[in-house]
Amino acid sequence: MTLLASNAVGILAIAVVLWLASVRLRDASIVDPWWSILFLFVGCNTALRTGLTGSKCLFLGLLSLWSLRLFTHLWLRARGKPEDPRYAAFRVKYGPERYWWVSLFQVFLLQGLLALAISAPVQVVLSAAAPDPISPSDWLGTAVFAIGFAFEAVADAQLQRFRRDPSRRGTVLDTGLWAWTRHPNYFGEALLWWGLWLHALDQPWGWATLPAPVLLTFLLVRVSGVAMLDDLLRRTKPRYADYIARTSAFLPRRPS
């Protein structure tokens, strides 16, 4: 079995197991924390099949740091809560008698397919042949990753602190990193993936994995991230329209 096929089969197996669990729990949003674990599986499977080098150890360490932090954060945030409103709305739209199987394709297999495509730099970097020393592009990618990772982690911590404060209920978080961009966690997520992509540039055809971070950034800005959340918050929080008017949507910018 080729490396790509092995990664695809593994992702498919994880997606199907998660779907079966979601049918039993009637909660499709259990997929969210496991998104990052799909990439960790691809990384570990690729490295185990091709062998480790110094450069691969650095990359796999960064990937593991991102994956495990995001998994822990999303799992703790969702624990004990009902199904995410996005999936609940789909359940109403399709009807519970159909959504149990619709969700397999719309949620679980789709996310698996996206993970396989976006993980292209991961597969290129971790399948490199020895000796594969750490290169200047690896160090540059690590620096970009570190900035993005810190941005995402700090933004998530600020949001969690805001949500736990009963005096802020019904208001809009517009302090800290959230004063510079309405979605600092999404910006950090995109930036760290551009950092991971830079690690692929010292590999033959590594530049050809450029569509992977482009696709991820597009999804975060136009599909499941900024656009969807802005629309929801504009309808549910009266002050959010003013926040939109004075705060950058994605790229950090001094507030007006």
C-alpha cells in the first residue's frame, strides 16, 4: 500500500468511527476536537513508514504541539454542552430521520477529505529521505509557526476567560488580541499552517503543496470560520455590528 493510500485509509477509519459515535450520541460536533488528530495521525504514520531525521523530529514536534493543544482546548470547551448550533441547524434542516446518514458525507467524510488534502505539506516533509538536515526554510517555518501558535493559544485563552465572566454576558470581546482582529484564533491557525508549509520548501516539489495552506486559509475566512461566525454573531449580539465596523475581520490591524 502506498503512503498516500495508507494515510487515506487511516483517516477514513477514524472518520467512520467518529460518525458511528456521533449517531449514538446524536451529536455531530464531536468531530471538531478530532480534526487536529487527523493530521497528527498522518504525520506519525508517514514518519513511522519512512524513518525519522533531525528535520522530521523538529517538524513532528511542532505538529504534535499544535494538534494536542487544539484537541485539548476544543474537547474541554465542548464537554457537557449540547451539539454545536451549526450542526444542530443542519439536523433540523435535513430532519433527524435523515441526518444520521447525511452527516457521514456532509461532516465526517468531508472533513477527512479536507484533512488529507491540507496535510500535503505534512506528508512531503515527513517522507523526506535521509540525511535531511534542518535547513534555513525549516527555521523560518518554525518562527512563523511559533508566532501563529502563540496568537491562537493566547486568543483562545482570552476568549475562555471572557466567557467565564458573568459580567460580560451579552457583550462583545473587544480587548486583547480581539481588539486587533475579530478572529485572532483563526488568524493564528492560518499563520501556523503557513509556517508548516515553509518546512516543505527544501524538498523536491515541496512548493507544489502551496494549495494546502491556501485552501485552509480560504476555509477559515470564507466558509466555516470568519464568514459563518460573523453572520451568526451579527444576528445574536446587537453590539457586534459596531465591532465589525471598527475591527479588522482577519489580519491584525490597529483598531479604528
